[in-house]
Amino acid sequence: MTHRDTVADFVRKGRELETAVLARAVSAHLDHRVLVDGDRTVVFA
């Protein structure tokens, strides 16, 4: 980020960061092969 970044640049960078963080979180859940959704549990074999 620089002082030359526009608002659109910051929005794009924020979305890219959110995507990366969400991907890491999903990966962590899948590494454990268990996904809990409310009262449902899915186990990946």
C-alpha cells in the first residue's frame, strides 16, 4: 500500500486479504476432516 492507492485499490486489497484468510480457515477445517454446521456434522473420509 502506498499513498497513491485509491479507495478502489484499498477495497480490492481488502477483498483479496479476506479471501486469503477465509481460504486458510477452510483449509484448517478440512485438514481435520470435520465440518460442523449447526446441529450437523460432516466427516470427510
